[in-house]
Amino acid sequence: MCGLFASVGFPVTPERIDMVAHRGPDGRGWQEYRSPAGPVALGHRRLAIIDVSDAGLQPMADASGRYHLVFNGEIYNYIELREELSAQGEVFVSASDSEVLLRCYMLWGADCLARLRGMFAFLIWDDRDKVLFAARDRYGIKPLYLTALQGGVAFASEIKQLLDLPGGVRRVNLARARDFLAGGMSDHTAETLFQGIRQLRGGECCTVPARGPDAGEPRIARWHAVALPALGAIDERAAAERFRDLLADSVRLHLRADVPVGSCLSGGLDSSSIVCLMAAMLPPDAPGLHTVSACYAEKAVDEKPFMDAVVAKTGARAHFIFPRAEDVFARASDITWHQDEPFGSTSIFAQWCVFEAARAAGVKVMLDGQGADELLAGYHFFFPVYLAELARSARLLTLGRTIAARRALHGQGYGGQLARLAFSLAPDRAKALARRTHRGRVQHGWLSSQALAELDLQPTALDTAAASLGLAPPRDVASLCLVMAHASNLPMLLHWEDRNSMAHGIEARVPFLDPPLADFALALGNRHKLVGADTKRVLRRAMADLLPREVSERRDKLGFATPEAAWMRGPLRGLVEEGVERTLRTLPGLLDAAGTRRLAADMLDGRAPLDFTLWRIVSLGLWAERFRVSLG
């Protein structure tokens, strides 16, 4: 993975690419061109993973000098594409996947995107036709931001590279700030929390002509359709066998690298499946398989027994770290600078520590399990949606059995499950009224400020995410998986993982998002995901003979948690209170100050459950302070 920058029309300097030197410590490139729309610049910072020689340096040009590429990511099927291109007479001068990508674009244009299995954000300058082309992979694993101002257009891997261009401002996007504060959601639309800066979303491409009547105007199009793939009838056994084959093939491709490869290991189904498959595939003479895991003394969030079971089964060289409460605020400002935007919980700090440890261990590529929960309904909040689906279809026997199984295995009482089911079945207006009542009475109206008042009747962040891609609000497991994977939760998680890994010069890879595997998982729709009290049933069955039994039979879901409540009510309480005041001071008028203080006191004193809301309030203030962002 690498860092990118490109601009058309702006007078810029190499400082724009040097801001993200952490993304590419192995090489630096900067090239400027001329166009009728003004100067054109391409910048690149290289993290060398495949063909680490100088032949992979960028910007990379074809022999004629017409096309110039800067690329961030990996094309995992580059060997197969290279063979196909060689059969057509193409001659290669490097062993890099970057050159394969460049040749693919030269031969097939934007149609090459559908042939790529990988994660990518890239920019190609056509110096003959004076056109800049940009594209991002299907799920947006690799970032790409843009801003269009009066002086020109610029693209970058990180938002900070686009700040302070001529005509730009550092202002809060109020609608996105509210979504983050109220529901912990970011990256669920094209907009960012910075007004005037947007992202090219997963599955989108963009063309910027640099001459003619439309010079300097970005034309954004969707190259990958967001829809549920079709799949005929398939029973649970056949689905599990197919899923196993696809996951194994994905892991095989994701092991392609000319540097050491390891894996994050949380002890959950997803990362454990990847580690077990990696161990089975690595040749006997390969260096030991490194795993890195975050552990805690607090048993409620500690997953070390499950990690130990995987390590014992695979013989991995395990690295265990123990993130400390006292380091959360010591590193929060720097993590915020790398993230570019506020982040939703202290688990991002723990992930930061994992990649820091991986770097210390000499591992340059880390596989991770992101995506499985969204594709396979792995979160427990899928259950109310599933129960509502059963109720609507009058599958009452299955409904009753599922509720009973969740009580037995998850400890979910009948009353609570039925209340959540009733809420899921309620009309949208009733849900909105219930949310407003909750904010007013239970949360002291902390979001009822004048600045946010006009946004009070806006759709939820999840509905906003669905609508942003032309999708209806999710009503069943299949549609919720689609929205979660393409529009809401997963893009946010991928953002956090990209920044945390790249801050330490590490490439993070996510095998569950390999297109054939992800398409198959989505095509399962409502089938073979939630069965009884099981989440991700198809994955459990697919990996039953390879995973330790302790892991395959897990029913809890921690989601890479930290002991956040214990930390905040204990050693971090004073810093949290200071953080709340910082937010109120740095962004005056954004929140209802009295309500915010009462909410914080209730949570810290134990009168109300301490959820992620409090950290989000603190994080927003850290972000506004570090990036000097204002409301007006």
C-alpha cells in the first residue's frame, strides 16, 4: 500500500505527498505535467510489497510516455492477468502488479476494473488526451478523497493532503457530525466531516478532463453495481463447502508477497479462520507465521483463551500485547491526526497498538478478518431484524425457537427480545418519535442545540447510507448485509484499519472481501447466516474441521472490544471530563452544553450505561482541535 496525490489546475508542491510519508517509507515520486487547465501533478509514496526493486517506483509510465500511474493497493490476481497479457504480446519490464495494472488500463480502459481481484485506489494521467482517471475498489478498502474548488481538482489518499488548497476551508460538515455523534457512523456517504471534501466511494471511478469546455470538472460514475447477486437454491452443506473453497482461494491469493506476511488474531471466528488457513497453506520451509493479538486483564473483554487455542493448533509465533488505559489519551491526538476524522471508540487505539507490535516484529503485511460480520450477519443487532422478518412471513415456529435459543445461549430475556422485535416492526414515524423521546428524557437533550435543530427530523444514518447508494432502508438480513457492507459499517472499519496500519508502514489485507467470496456471501441473502442462536452459520460449518472447537462453538460477540467503561469510570475519568469540556469549548454551540454535561455525569457515575457516545463526544473535540476545524 502507498500514498497518492494528484491535482489538475492547482499550483502545488511535493509537500502534498510528503504529508503521508508514513504510507510509503520505501520510495518517493513526484512528477508535473502541463495541460490547458493548468499544471498537473502526480505524487507517490511507496510501500514495497511485490517486486521491491526500483522497477516498481512510481509515477510509472508506459514506454510511449502517454500513460502515467500512481497506485495504492494490491492486485492479487496480477500473475494470472500478466499471463493473459503476455499471451497477447505484452512485454513486461518489472515483476510488479503496478505494471500489470497499467497495461490492463492501456488495453481495456475502465473495463479493466471488473477484472481486478484486489484492493486499489489509483490515478492515471493520459498526457496525450489530457485526462486524469481515478478509481477505487469495490468495497473501498483503499482510500481516495477529492475536492473540487475554483482553482482546480485534487485527489489524495488522506484528507489532510487536501486541506488549505486555494479556496478551501476547515469547517465542520454538520450533517455528518450529527450522524457520528448520534449513531457513531462515518464514511456512510460520499461526504466527510470536512465541508467541501468528499471521498470517491467504493466501486466508483472519476474522469477529469484537462481541456475542452468541461476542463477541471470531475465526472463521477459507478463501475460496480451495488445489488444482491443472484444465487439459486443451495442447502447448508453445499453452501458451507462452496464458502470454504472460496475463502481458501482468497487466502491463497492474499499470501502473495515478497515480504513477511502475518495476521491479526482476535480469537473470533473470522481472524481465527484466516490464521488456520494460512498455517495450512504455508510451505514447511516458510518463516514462522506471526500473529498479533490485543489482550486485557478484564475477563469480560479478554479473548486470550481463544487466541491460545488457535496458536496451539497452528503453531503460530504469537505476539500478545496489553493496551494500557494510561496510553489512550497520550496517543489520542496522534491517532486522530492519522485517522483524519474522529473515531468511534477506544478499540481504535487497541488496533493501533496491534499494528505497532506487528511492525516491531518485522511483519510488513497483515491479514485481517474485516468484512465477515457485515457479509454474514455476524453482529447480534441482526437478530431483531431477523426476528421481524420471521414475524412478517408468519414463520412463527422458527420465531419462537430462535427467541428461546437466544435466551438459552446468549442470555437474552424474552421481554427484551420481544421489545426489540416490536420496535423493528413499528412504523418509521413511531421509531423516530421514540428516538427523540429517548434523547430528550434519558439523554438530557444533548443533541438539541440550535446548530443541530434542523437536522432532528433527518433519516437515521443507516437509512441515509442506504439512500446514498439508491437502496431502500434495510428490512431483512439480506438487505441489511448489503447496506452494511457497501454503505455503512464496513467502509468505516476499513477507514480505521487503513490509517492504523499505514501509520506503521504495514499493509493490511482483508481476504473476506475478495470479490468471488463476497459476492457469494451476499448472494446467500437470508439463508445460512442466522440459524437458531448462531451467527455466521455458513462460516462455522465451513471451518468446523479446521478451527479449534472452542472457537467454532463461540456464541459471544465482543467485536475487538476494550474495557472502555472500566477505563473511563476509573483511571481515565478526569481526562474524559476534560475531553467533554474541550469539545464544548472548541465547537461552541454544536451541542447543548448542560445536557451534555448531565449525560456525561450520568454515565460516569453509573446512573446510565456507559456506551460509545461519551468517547465520540471526546473524540470530536480532539479532532476539531488537532485540525483547527470550526463551525462557521
